[in-house]
Amino acid sequence: MIDQDLIKSGSTHLKSMLASLSTDHNGLILIEDVFTDHIIEKLLKFCIAADDWEPQLTADNKTVVANRKKISWRYDCIVEETHTILENATPEISRLIKRDNLVFGGVNLWKDTEGYTIKPHTDNPVIQTSLQVYIQNLPTLSTIFEYDGNLVHTNPNTNAGYISDNLIGIPHWLPNAVPAEFNRYSLHAIWSY
């Protein structure tokens, strides 16, 4: 059953965090304290308990991404609740990215297993804006962006991550592979026109 109080408090928390961020950026915004502690706890419990992870495909839907699995949608649980919270924050995301008429596209939970890494790449600009929040991570598994001539490391801590304007095409990667006996969990949300 959906927890409407959790959605309300989570939406208020996220909107407040987003309102505190500056629009003075070039398409990359590092974020922390994205969700309430209760939401992060529910997400982690869900990820650990889930046994129906699906293969993650590349953008062309032809190749399986090695060592990455996803959950795209589940009703009446924390997946639907975080979907609703992020959808509610679309006006604030639009303000930050300086793009009108963004449409929320949904949430994926990602499970990265032993050996997962990704080389420098830019995201598909069809996905105009993306947000990634770490649910369970290690200090060595920080996404790196090549941004304004510098290397920018995201905060790898739980409940931190980034928002990226994919129309700008900021190269990013994960330089270290996920180690044995560890699962890296994150939430990835997308917006487009």
C-alpha cells in the first residue's frame, strides 16, 4: 500500500533541497540529502530483498550492460512512492536546469554487481535531464565528470549524487569496478521534453 504521508514528507524534503541549489552552473549539479532517511532505508531494504532484477540494456536496446541490472516499476511500494516524489519535483528540476516543459519519464533502480564499470561516455540527449542518487555505495565508486576542463568527483555517500543536463553532453564514467561481494545500488530518474 502506498504511504501518502511518506510521499508528502518526501516531496517537501526534496523540493526544499532543490530550492536551496543555485541555477549558476553549466549543466552539472552535485546533490546531497536528496531523500529523507526513511526513504533511503526503504529503498535499500527493497533493493536487498528484490529477486526480480532485469537485465539493463544499452540505449539502442540491443546489448545487455554487463554486471548491471534494473527494476523499472513496481506498484504499491517504495518504487512507486519515489516515482511520485520525483515527479512532484519536476518544476524545481526545470528551474535548476533552466529548461521549460520537462516531462518526468520515470525511475529505475540499478544494481551494479562485481566487475561493473563504465568508460567515459555522454548520456543519450533524448533523456534531457537525469538524476542519480546512491542508495548503497563505496568511497571508491564515485562517478567522475569531465566538467569545465576539470575532473569532478560526485560524493559517493548514500543519499548523494548528481543532476545532469544531458543536452550539454558532459563526459562521465566510473573508473573503478564494483568489487567482489558488494552490490552498488542507486536510483536513476529521467526527464525529457
